[in-house]
Amino acid sequence: MRTATMKAASGPDLGVGEGVLVDRHWLDAHLLDPRVRVIEVDVSPAAHDDWHIDGAVLWNIYTDLKDADYHTVGAAALQRLFARSGISADSTVVFYGYAPALGVWLTKLCGHADVRILDCSRDTWRAEGRPLSTDASGPAAGGFRLGGKDRRILADQAAVRDAIGQPGATLVDVRSAAEYRGECFWPSGGMEPGGRPGHVPSAIHQPIDGLYHADGSFRSAAELREVFSPAVLDGGGELITYCTIGGRAATAWFVLTYLLGRDRVRVYDGSWAEWGRTAGTPVECP
């Protein structure tokens, strides 16, 4: 565990890290600031247990963020999660790891304003010799109280049904081509017993490959615009992104909303894990 004099709790001076992204130099300099909370988001504890950014806590997507039906967990579970993560009303929360945008989306959904993504990969952090830890102890409990869910960024199954084939709404499937074509159910390539592969009718296929530089930082806005089709970028209609469990859908939401300035983007949090396992939902499988 890194040791040094604790910085005054006067709030982080964002400097070059100001905005929705913070670079590794800024975070390295602010790891000991009591108003900065660092959270790693992953689908398993393995990487976090091996090593993590000094002081970071883990949000396990499958056990902390999703219930058995792949919906976002309820308010009581989220309140406990925020508390054990040390998040208070004045915290600057920085996410990194496998699906940091899912952490940003969920935290924004719950009403916390100051939320950011570390603009590099965890491998880059380690390769540069920045502070690591294997310590499992967490921060002191935080006092942030969740507000009502921000429905402007959340879509449920009913909203997706209502958007099928409707002008002014675009369903955006950001999964792989194999998932979209129905060749597999899960991104690993596997099928799901009782689940149906394919895509939501009228959904456009929008892969999100090519968002990052080799060090894991986001590409420029001009380069990011080349990733997305005109059907996604142009116009003022509503977009609903989905993937399998929400991680890639939240990444698309984050890039479109915060890095490209696209309005009216929502994430279908149940995504294909819910839709493809629900009897009676319409599925296209070419």
C-alpha cells in the first residue's frame, strides 16, 4: 500500500484532467486525495485480486451490478455498494478496468454528478510503474444518498419494444457481427439454453471497434466519428444502445454522449441477456 501525507480534503484540482476523462498523471497525483474514489469494473475478481490501482475497490458486474435476470440491482443493493465504495456527495469517482463506462452510466443513473473514466488501460498503468496494490481493504463508508433513477439515460424492455420500427428512435446493437447474426448468444461464442440468438427487429448493427489508442486512451473526436455510422451520429432522434449485459452499450453511450455530444442516448440495461431469454420478445435471426 502506498504511503504518503494525506492531502487536504479541499477537493481535487482537476487541471489537465478536467472533464469526463482523467489521464494517468492526474490520477497518480490524486490517489491520496480523500475526495477521489477509484473503482475497477470487471466481470470477475481475478484481475483485481492479482493487482489493482492503489486504493481501488472492485465492482463485479455479475455479483454487484446485475441481478439474476441481468437487470440493474435494486436501490438497496446500490446504496450498500456506494457506501462500501466510500462514495460521498463530494467525491470525484474515477472508473477503470474492463467496463468503466458501465460504472459511469450506473453512477450517473443514481444521481452522482462528478464521475470520470481513467483515460488509459490498466496494463498501461502497470507498465509505467504507477502505484499498485493487492490490499483487499476498502475505504471508509461513504455517505452519498441515491436519488431517483435518471430515466433520460435508461431504457427498459418496454421502451425497446416501443422503439421497434418507429421513426425518431433508433435501436443500436453494438455487439459483434456473430452475435447480431445469431451465430452465438454470448460474446464468448456460446449459446444459452432456452435463449434465442439474433437481434431486436429494426436494430442497426454498430460495432464499436477502434475507439482506443494502443495505450487504452480514447481516440480524438474526429477519429471517433469515423467509427459510427451516419444513422447513429446524424439527426436528433432517440438512440437506445444494447449489447449482452450492458458494458459495451454503456461504452457507446459514453462516447456518443460525452465525447461526441450526441443528445438523447439511452442504455437498455437488460440488453440481450434479458431480451434473448424472455419468451415472446421478437427476435430477428437471418
